[in-house]
Amino acid sequence: MATLISYISLPPMITFKPQPVSTQFLTPKPNFRTIITTSATSSDQTQPSKTEPMSVDNLRKFVQLNLGNWTATFHHFDCHGNTVNKITTKLGVGSYGEDELLSLIQTLYIKQPPSSTSGPGDDEEEEWYEYKIKETNMFTVDKYQQIGFFPEEKAYALRYQTAGMLETVLRQGVLGEDDTGEELPRNLKLPSRRPSLVCENCMYSLEKDMRIRAFHIMDPQGFLDMLVVFLEERGSKTLDPPLFINVGDETNRIKQYLGTWKGRSKTKRSGVYGATISEAETVAVLEMNKDCQLIQDIKSTSSGSDVTTTVHWNGTITNNLVIFDGGFQYTLLPGGMYMGCPSDVAKSVRESKSFHLEVCWLESPDKRQRLVRTYDVEGFAVSSTYHFETRYDV
């Protein structure tokens, strides 16, 4: 019988109002190719996994990395990097079972706004909506989540089949008890019910017991639908949610990324592609010329090899959106973050090209982490690459 080895406890002095979790938003995700190219008919649940089977030891490390009580600010951004909504959340994470039967259990609490029926001067307790997240275990990480996990670097990438959890946060955090269940509520942008891709990239702070969990949501046509970031702090002694600290000029976010960045990368590939782990020395240079055009060169030299590959991109910037030649874009966000993705995933699929998603986080002006998730032409995650880089021209 499974033994409870950790349990969820919530911070004192907060009254949570548990509510039944609605399943009306958890629509099963269709096959990626059905959405993009209409060439497949098998359901998402029956797709074969192309990920490297996760070891029991790695599963244990993954569970241990996530355990605890997290206080968070949920940031909802549009495709141009503008903040649409900010919502306070809490996440309780526990586990049960052992070895192959070990499971991660998570409960998300979403702070609700005051009801429109509340009168002036009403002294109401804070209301929280309880949402049970599907368990993570050996089966789910191998079959559905296509996990890319870096235990030493404290980073991971996951695939989601729907955006149901994110939709619930928006509904309960913005509408609260006034939510009537409309599919398209007025004045609230929700993620697509049938997204072509939902990816979470998580990186932990190098300085504090904090992390970012950044979500790309692509719409059924393969275009960026929205960006979502949870900024979470574990075991905080205060009940105030963490806030982004800007490390550069917020009026010109691109400046903090300009210059030469040197570091190392580690790539973990999926089993069907060789089940290999590769490391490399990297040099990334981003410059802006007098015409305000961007030039980016990324050089990578594999460990134990003299072979260096170089990727060269030219780009333009409009406000907080960078568009590179070839159809890749960066959305510049507050707090030293950018999130990158193809401008049109469907085009990559039609042209039988692989594609990738990227998240970058600067906690200080001279250090950054990047997590890159690479997909094949069928929409399967074939590798994840973690970068740690230091600026050399400050």
C-alpha cells in the first residue's frame, strides 16, 4: 500500500474556500498534426511516447524539487508582451508512494476578486478557489508530459494536453463568483479550448528559493495565443506574492540582452533519438546597429570536439516584439524575461521543419538562464537544452 510521505499544509491566517473542480474546460487535446495539417486522426491519448523513460531516481529528484508551499503571482501577457492580468495564487505540493509508484500531487489555490454583489463596506474574508492538478507519476511523465529534466540545474520542461488549468486561473482570478460559464466571457481573453501546443518551461532562481514557470500557448492554427508566467516563492514567511524585479530599462527592454554572453549548455535528447546527453561551450552575441536592426550570432562548440556551429539571425524590434528573419520571434517581458517561439508553427510543420520554444531569465544584469525545447515536424518534443551564461562586456 502506498505510504503518505509528504502532505500539503497551507499558510495560517488564510481562509480558503474549496470548490468542486469543474471539468467542463478540460477538453482533450487533439493530435498536433490534426490541428496543423489535418493529416492524422489518432487521439492524443494513444500517441506513442518519444521521450526517454524517466528513471526512478530522477522521478524522486523531480518530486523533491517541487515539494512545499509556493506563493505566486500569475502573470498573463498578450503576444506583444503587455500585461493583461495579474492574479495571486498559492500552490501546495506533496507526494505519496515509493519508487515506481511515487506520485506528485498538487493543489492550486486561486485568489478570487470581490463579487459584484458585495456592497460597499462589506468586510468579507478572502475567497480562494481550489483546483486539483492531475497527478504526476512515472506513467504520465513518460507517456504524456514528454518531460525534459535537469536535476543539477534545477530546470525542467513539460507538455500539457490542454490549457484547462490556465483557463481556470483566469476565470476564477478575474471573474471569480461572477463567472457564468460563458465560453467567451466579456472582457476576458481565454486560451483556446483546442490549443495546438502548451509547453511549460521551469527554471529555479540562482539566488533565492524562487522559480518561474513559463507557458507558451499556441492556438489551433499554430500561432502564439498568449504567454503565462507563474513567479513563485517557496516557504515565504509573508503572505505577499513575489513580484518581478526589473534588472534593466523597462522602457527599452532589449538593452539588457545586448552584448556577448558566454557559457555552457546541456542537451537531453529523447530515447528514440539516441537517448544521449551532450554538452557544449556557447557564445551568444546580440548587437543593434545604427539603423536599430538586431544581429544575433550563436556559436556552439561540443565538448571534446573542435567543431563549432554558428547560427546567424537578423531581426527587427517593434516595442517589445523582436522578429527575426526566418520566422522566429522574442516577446520581451518584465523582470528580465523573454519568451521565444516561431511566428507560425503551422508553416514549420508544412515545410517539414523542426522548431523550438525558448525562455530566458535574467535575475541580474550579468547572469542568465535559458531553456530551449525542440520539437520535430510532428510536434513531439525531441530534446530540451539548458543554458547558463555570463555577460562578458559589462
